Amino acid sequence: MAQDLITFACTTCQRHNYASSKNKKNTTGRLERKKYCRWCHSHTVHKETKS
């Protein structure tokens, strides 16, 4: 299956906040997104973690 479920973790508090899917054949590297963290109460960088 090309589409796999991934999770995003906040780089500040390390909590897993978001889930998404990605095509691992087209995107081989780890994703980074600037998302809102409800525990930090601010927009922080969220990185893809190991499932």
C-alpha cells in the first residue's frame, strides 16, 4: 500500500497532536509542518514521527 498513516509530534513538548497520510513512494523524507499545539498554546513546528 502506497498511502501510510503518519503522526506529527510537536518539537517543543514532544506530544503527538496530528495524524495524516502520505504516499511514501513519492515522499521519502520526513515531513515538517507548522501547526497549532494546544499544550504549548502557539504555532510550532511538528515533525513526522515513527509509527
